Amino acid sequence: MDLIKWRGSYETGIRSMDTQHQKLIELINKLYKVLREQEPSSSIEGVLLEMTTYADEHLQIEEGLLTTNGYPDLANHIAIHQTYRDRLTALTEESARKSATAAQDTYAFLRQWWMEHIVTEDKKYGEFLKSKGVE
Ligand SMILES: [Fe+2]
């Protein structure tokens, strides 16, 4: 694995969402760096918390935008976010209980989930929101 490079093809076309998605990718990359450099677990936990807190805020803002504009696939989109929240909660509990590998597992999950979500599910709402006048 390596750092993720942001590409134009990841964009939804909605400026605020794209800015936040890019910031999420930056935070995932930051987590990758602290893990690779084997920094003390306190700084790994700090970056993990920074990333997951920002991600949580982003999901709320995104859900608000989709709700306000009457996105037809809203319930499904929120359900997908909820599976993410549940999985992250489980991983966080696991890492509180033990292991040095838990942070790596959490990183792998965050990286895979966010990349997939941004380029599949989130891309679907771009055209819809634009048709509602959201930029
Ligand atoms: Fe989303």
C-alpha cells in the first residue's frame, strides 16, 4: 500500500463535498504515515481520532445536504453510512481491548471503505444535487 493520490475522477462535482472528501483522504494518508513510521501509539491514536471525528462530521453534513434536497436514494445512503459507523465502533472497541495490529486494521478499513464509498455511492448524488442547484 501507498499514499492515496487524489484524482479528478473522484469528484462528485459538489464543491463542499469534494473539499471534505479530499481532506478525508489527506487524513487517511496522515494515518498511513504515522503507522509506517511506527510513531508512538499516542500519536497514532491522535491521528485516528482526528480522522474519524472529521469523517463523522462530514457524514452528518452530507446526510443533511441529501435530506434537504430530497435525494431519492437517501435511506439507502444513510444505511450505508450506518454500516460504516457500526464497523468503526467495533474496530475501536477491539483496539481498546488490545493489540498493535488493531490500528493497522482500522487504517485498512478506513482506506478501503472511504475510497469505495466516494467513487461509487457518493458519485451518484453529484448529478442529482446539481440538478437542484447545489454547486
Ligand atoms: Fe456518503
